[in-house]
Amino acid sequence: MSLGSLPVEILEQIVDETLPEGFESFALTCRDIHAICKPFIQQHKELRTQWDDFYYPKFIDIGGGSMHDAFRVLEAMAAEPKIVRYIRHADFTGDPWSRYTRPPEESFWEPGADGPYRPEIYSLLTSSSNLRIAELDPCEYYRQMFNDLKSGRPRRPMPFSQHAFTFLLTLLPNLQTIKLPGMWAPTEETTILLSMIANHANSSLGSKADISLARLTKIKLMHVSGGPKLLKYVRPFTALPSLDTFEMHYGLATPSNYGDFPPKQFRLHNSSALVDLRLYSCNIDPMSLSDFLLGAPCLKCLKYSHTYFEAAPRVWDISKTVAVIASRTARSLERLSLSTSNFHGMILPGQPNFRDFTRLTRLTFPPELIQNIPDHSELAQEYLGGNELVTGPGDIASLRIGALLPRSLCRLKLVSNTMNEHFSTLEVVLKDFASQKMVDLPNIRLLKIQGNVRDVKKEDFRKSCWDIFSDCKDIGVAFVALDQTL
């Protein structure tokens, strides 16, 4: 029996099931099928316009009202289940989002005395297989949603429910990119649920059409309010099977708060898809970073900027950080950027070894790294074979920057907020750059120095840069010097 010979009632059910992924292709199958699809076209266009690229101000303009958050989205999904399949790109940065400084009182929902105050949301919880697999009680989870709102009310102009938003993440099978709420503050309970979703997406074979977050490729977590975000609570995202880019701001991890998480029954998979990891204004100790990178065995790009939090040490062991990154990603990493962001502590002395990164082509690091190498002569002897460049223990003249770097390197960038203290050192270690290129850096094509230079040192900075430029020009290396105070 051909498809066109089926009864119209059955064909209408088939058309309804194709929304949204296969609807347009199905409608173009033949003239008869298109005639059956025609009543659905307007609904398809409206849902795609409203939900394909979602953000809260757009939602308010469509649905009216003054405020929206995860609860409103769940209500809309309960009223129209097709919505969950239309959301491909979502910006939840402002959850909750309001046109006013404070939301109206009706937005502070509480459960009714005789049952759930929002029965449509409660029904979503009771029918959720994700909560059941995670061994989370729907009634208790529903209560926690409203506890989030009540606990947030005295301190915040707009309350945020982590439980409601995490449950929303269990309903998005076609989601491809997401910006998480700035108030993101997971609990162990919500992270267990997220870990279960990640494992479910990884363990499922064949089609992932109905598995939430299985198609998610990009995540961004910005900093809006509250303190730093604990790194352990975003670890489940790195286990998603299609995720290739993850960006986080204001992350914190120390041995005391990273811990052994999640529980053993939800041990996370490693994702071979994650290739781009960006950790901005974070403070992550090397041990925690090593564990976090277990989830990214094929990482190609890592950007990490170190900052200071009250709950974290005022020192940064950058050499150990380089070592743990190399131990996890040396065979795959192609781009590495290490920098400081409002960090007023101390960089510990050490001997970083970038030569373990066999595929690295782009590298950024602060000049403080060179300044803190305790014994330059030892490193120079190891890599330069004890030639005339070695002059004595601890003598900066004994070190050449090529001794630190892999031969595959094409672009080198040195960035510092206190360049005054370092450009004289850079002038020494970059001296005779032509011979360094020939021996250690045959593929180098670009050298960039960037930082803040105080007025009293600007002329010296220009002179040093001109000397380096003259050396680079003769060997075909582009040289860029940028004074950020200009």
C-alpha cells in the first residue's frame, strides 16, 4: 500500500508527528500530501518563528505579560507539547527576565493547599522518565522548585529556580546552542539529574530524536550575579555526545570544593566531540583542572584566564597547570592561551614545558612565566645543548624563549597587564631570534607582544620593540606590538 492511499485521518496523524523536523520535506512529497499538510503550515511557521531562536524578551513580545522564566516556558510546553521540538537555539541568560525592576507579586507562586498550584507543570514532572531514572521524587522536586523562589525572594529583585530550569533542560531534544542563566547555581540534586541526561544521551544507540540535549553543540555560561560558579557542577555538560564548544566565566575549583562528584551511579562518559574549551576569569587548581579535562580527550583549543577569588589561593602554579594540560591534551591540542585577569597574587616559580604539545600551532602566555623560571641555565642546557648562550645559574641571559616552545608553533603571543616589568626580559630572551627560529621554531610566522605600558616606559618599550621587529623582518616573521594604554 502506498503512502497516498492511506486514510486521511491517518495521514493527518503522520503529518502532526513530522513537525517540525520532517514537515517541510514531507509536505513536498506530492500534491495530495501537500493538500493534507496545508492546514498545518501556518502553525508550523508560527511555532518556528516564536521558538527556533528563543530569548525571553522575544517570548514576552509574543505572549504578553511583564516577566518570564523557566516556569512560563514549562507552562507553554504543557499547553503545546510541540514546542519542545522547535527550540534549536536558546538564550536563557536573563532567567528570570522582567520589564520591571521587581516582578509583580503574582509571579511568586506557591503550591495550593489541596494540590499543586500549577497542575500543568506538576503533570510534566509526574510523567517524566528522566526524574524516575534519576530516582528523584516528582512531588519533592516540585516542592523544591517553589522553595527556590521563596528562598530567593528576600535577597533578589527576581527569584530564580535552579530546579525548574534544570528540568526544562530534560525536554529539549533538538537544542543545538544554549546560553545558561547568569544566576545558574546548581545543587547536587539538579546535577545528578543533568548527569543522568548526559549519560542517557551517550548510551543511546541509533536515533537521538527524542533524547534531550543529544544534539547540543555549544554552551555558554556567563557571569551575571552571585559569586563564582563551582566547576564541578558544569562537568556533566562535557559528557554530552555532540558538544564541541564550552565557554564558562567565573569558575572556581579547589581541592576542598571540587571533590568526588557526581555519585558513582552517575559516572560521566568522556566526550570525543569537545574540541573548544574556554574558561575566562576562573580560578582552578591544577588537580581539579586535570580531572575536568578527563572529559575532553580530543581537545584542540583551550583558553584559560586566571583570576583571584576570596575563597581561592592568592598564588598560581602556572607550571603545574601547563603540566596537567599536557598530560591530558598534549597529543591533540592545537591552540593554548594562558593569561591573567584581575589577578594580583603571585605566580609560583617553576619550569613550564610546552614542548610536550606536539601539535600546538598557537600559544599565548604571560611574560611572568619566563620571569619565574628559577634556574634558566638548567633549562637552557637541556634544550640548547650547552652552547655559548648558557652563562651561569639563574642568569636570564642563559634562557632563549625557543627552549620552551614546540617546533610545531606558528603563532606566539605574550600578554601582560604589567608589561613595564617584563619587556626588558623579553628583549633578552628574544635576542637573536633568527637563530632561535632556525634551531627551535622553524614554523614560527607571527610574534605578538601586548600589554599596558606606563608613560615613563613608553619610549623604552618602543625601542625594544623596534629591535625585535628588525630581527623578525629579516627572517620572514610578522611582529606586532600593542600598547593597550594608547
